[in-house]
Amino acid sequence: MGKIKRIVGAALLVIFFMIASACEQATQRQPDISMANISFRDIPGVTAEEIAAIEALREQYDHFIYGMLFSTESF
């Protein structure tokens, strides 16, 4: 019985280290995305008309404030 517990414990320990290693590697592969470098032109699906409308607002006003709760819809 003691031998089986040691084998199971060792197997769980190995699995834990494998998972921890995989998580570390996944975080290293993530690209560094800074919100300061994101433009409305980077958003997929933005049409030329929408870009023209945004440029017209930029020419007309000094600033533009858009508020929305944090969610997937706000992107």
C-alpha cells in the first residue's frame, strides 16, 4: 500500500510540473500588446466609410470621449 502511494504521489508531482511548465511557456509566447499602439484602423472589419467618419470627427473636435463598460462588446 505504501509503495502505491509513493508511485501515485510521484506521478502527480510529475504531472504538476508538466502543467506548470506548459503554463510558463504559454505566457512567454504571448505578444506584447500595448493599448498605446492600437489604432481604430487595426480593428478587423472597419470600412473606408467608417474611417472617413472618424477622420471627420477628428478634424471637427479636439477630443472625443467614448465610454463603455469593460466587455467584449467595447472592443
